[in-house]
Amino acid sequence: LFRCTECTGQTVQIPYEEKFDTTVPPDLPTGWRSSMARSPGSSDFTCVTTSPSSSPHAVMATNATLEQWLATLPIDCRTETPCRLTFAVRRSSTFGARCIVEASTDGGATFNLTIGDAPGPGSSSSYVLAELPLPGALDGCPAAVLRWRIVAESTGATGTYRMDDVRITV
């Protein structure tokens, strides 16, 4: 069983919940990170007040033609075993890119575990609840990081991808 060996920065305990409601848009919650592919120095995923699953905020990415990602802050899995990841997803009909959920066991340096796909294109223009089992390799990890990675769709339109109500249960 591979376990992470490195603990860096701020961590949170599980069970963990993030509703993106404690920040001032467009800022992400403390410790969360985003790619900056659209504009260097500006996060691709931002908190927004438009169309959250639970008020007042959600996170949103635009432009399905660029690879983008959103990563959690490090999660301490030493005292509890992470079991399931749930989150709400809403995408516009023109956002055709896949979104893959991955995990890091080294504090976010590499993402060596694929957890699964978020609900895909054509799933719904309303929020859909995604539920994915978490791999046993996260058990005992002092700084696990989860990442949602948009896989660029070169023929797709830009559109919007929203996410809200992230939960990690034990």
C-alpha cells in the first residue's frame, strides 16, 4: 500500500465539507488552488454568486477548450479513513470537456491516483450530485489533495462548469 510521506502546509481533518460560502468572490477558500491557463496570475476556477447549488456561492470555470484544474487544500487522513467524495456539478450545454477527479498522496506534488469522472457533457443543465469512492491509498496519508481536472475539448465551445457542496466522508 502506497502512503504519502510528506506533509506540507495547512491541513484539514476529515470528515470535510466545503460549500465555497466563506470567501468573497472571486477568491477561492484558503488553501485551495487553481490553474491559471486562461490568464497568467488569475485563477481559472473562481467563486461566483450566480447559480450556486446551495446559496450564496459556488466555484466556476469557463472555456472547455483549455485544460484547467481546481485542487483542495491538504487533507489529513491519518486518524480517519476517507470513504466517499460527493459534490454537486452543473455545466452549460456548451461545456463539452470531461472533468476527471484525481488524488495526490504527496501533498499535491503529483496526482498519481484517478478517482473517476465527474458527470459528463449532456448530463444535465441542473446540478447533478456526483458520488465517487475514495481509494484505500489515501488511508493514513497526512496530506492528501483532491483535484478536479478539466480535459480540454478542442472542438467544444467555452461554456461554464460549476461545482458546489464538496464532502469527504469517513
